[in-house]
Amino acid sequence: MSFVADLRVVLQGRDFRRLFRTRLVSQFSDGIFQFGVTNFAFFSPEKQTTALAVAAGLAVLFLPYSVLGPFVGVFIDRWSRRQILVVAPFVRGGLLLVAAALVASDVPDPVFYAAALGVLGVNRFFLAALGASLPHVVPADRLMAANAVTPTCGTVATFVGVGAGFLLREVFGDTDQGIGLLLVVSGVMFGTSALVARTMDRALLGPSYDPDRPQARDALRNVVVGLIDGARHLAHRRDAAATMGAMAAHRFLYGMATALGIILYRYYFTDGDPDAALRGIGLVVATSGFGYFLAVIITPYATERFGIGTWVVIALSSAGVLAGALVLPFQTWGLPIAGFVLGVAGQSVKICADTTVQRDVEDAYLGRAFSLYDMLFNGMYVLAAALSAAILPPNGKSYLAVVIITVGYPVAALVYRMVTTSSSRSQVV
């Protein structure tokens, strides 16, 4: 079934439409917020952006998802999920107002980042509650279709929010006060998602009562034990583990490419003009987003034609070769095209990883496997930014970084192929 057909099917449910609108509004707001943080961290005229600052900014944006991810389920399985969707936007909105005041007051950067981490921590609970609520608003036979379309539409809403943030920046200006106003708009928009969530019945989204559910303290302790058990289980599911490893490798190399692109546009391509740099990076984000969406359309057909294993190898190998060829001349025309290539390749690998984990991992371990997946997905991105801080020169023109990206993708493809081939042989024997 195609993406459009899946969306048409699931939109027939009234409760799903309400939950879906809640997601779209919140992720649109999140796009404005992410643009505001990125603008403050990387493109503010008052700041000298360095690779270390890029690493710090990306850590703020992604670490809450890595650190909190495995633990939030303990609470969303105990608290009313509908109430989380109603209350969290107001908490986040309050934190955004605090962050806006801090930006406008020109406080030290670490103080602002602490407030931003709080905002993203609340958002992690919100998104987890959205995901856990989905089975309560769609029939079982439509759950796969709903899982296929909701993350994609949410991501598109985030990209649209980033675009709205760019337009609002033109209205509010590029000063700290302008960024503060951006955060205020994001907070107000996020608050409207609570109004949508309030239209749902309090008991609609669960969780169901379970008298045998362990206490929260025991459950938190069990999370750590469960992650270890999940890792052991994955060690015996080589195809799933290999595909997760391929996704982790992409995220690491994509993180390096992100840091490289930000510094190149900030200094090498634009001589330090933050407005020109932001426009350049905005174009790269747009082409990457288009690549992401195109991958959603072509990957089902590609995997049917070549198989998941072959398509992962093709995606990784082509990403390395093409990205290297496009970036190595260090010309402005190359980076948007490279962003498109990495968008297609990265989302193709992610779809394959999602499918392989769902197919090969036993249901009792599935939640723990995806918790590990989530930690890898975001943690490797931050780790790459940290490495970039160590190797990138002030103007960003680093042949070493391009070589690592160019060689890293085919090496990841080779390792993936070796592991999956070995797994196939062991199953035959």
C-alpha cells in the first residue's frame, strides 16, 4: 500500500485524527524551536561559532532523546497519557518563556542551554506518550499503516516549522530579542496542541489498569537490566543488529557532515556573514528533507526489487562516494546536493533497520531493542559532533573530515554485508 493510501485509510478514524493533529501541531512548534536554538547557537551575529559550539548545540538538541528515551516508558505506562498530552505543552510553554527571557537578557550560553534541555526533556515525554497512544485510536489491522505515516508526517511538520522559523526570523530580526520572540511563538503553538488533546476522553489513550505492575522504582531498575538483556538478544539476531549498526554508522557520519556544513557555511563560504550562512544551511536542510521524503516512497519498491540487505549496501556505498565527490571541491553548489543524497540514503537505511528489527526480534524484546536503537540513533550523532570539534579547522575546510565520511560509508556497507552474509551461512548450516 502506498503512503497516500495508508494516510487515507487511517484518517477515517475520528480519534486518530485528533491524535494526529496533536502530533502535527506539536512537531511544527518543535521545528520553530529547533530553528531558534540553531540560530542562537550557530548563526547569531554576536557569536563566533566554532566546532565546539556546534557540538554543544547538537548535544542540547539530541542528548535528551538518548538519555531519557529508555526510561520514559516507565512513567507513560503509569500516568494518563491523555493528561500528559494536555499538561506537557503548558510545562514546555512555560520553559520556553523562561528560555526566551534568558536569551533576551543575554545570559551566559550554558544557562540558556540548561533551559533548552528542560524543554526537550518534556518533549521526550510528550512524543513517547503520542507513540504509546496510537494503538488506542486505530484498529489492529490499521496499526501498521498508522505507524508508517505518522512519523513521516510529523517529520514533514518539523521541516515546515523550521521554514516558518526562518520566515519569522526575517520579521523579528536576527538579534537575541528576535530569537526570544521565536521561542515565544513556539511555546504558544505548542500550547495549542494541548487544546486539541483536550478534545479526547481522559481514559481513551490508556494505560490500562494492571494490578501486577511493579512500582516505579523497581521498574526503573528493570530498565537497565532490560537493556542489557535486549543487547544480549540482539547479539543472536545478527541481521537486526547489523542493520542497527548500519543506521548508527550513518548517523555518526551524517553528524560529521552536519558539523562540517555548518562551519563551512558560517566562515569558508560566506566570510562570517551569519545571514548568508543561514540561507545556505537552510537550502541544505530543505534538500535533505526532500531526500528523506523521497526515500519513504522508493524504499518499499527498492527492497522488493533488491532485498533489504542489498538496498542497505547500495544506499551506504552510494552515500559515501557521492557525498565525497560533491563536498570535496568545497563549492557551495555541492552541499545541497550532498544533503539530498544523504537524506535519501539515511532514511532508506532507517526504514530497513526499522523493518528488520520488527521482523527478527522477538516481541518480548522489541521495546528494549528499540530503546537501544533510539540511544544509538541520537548518541552517535552527538558523538560525531564531538569528534568534529577536535578535527575541524576554524573555517571548516577539512579534507580529513571529507575522507572520513567518504570512506566511512563504504566501510560500513562492507561490514554490514560481512555480518549478514555470515548470519545467512550459519542459518543454512
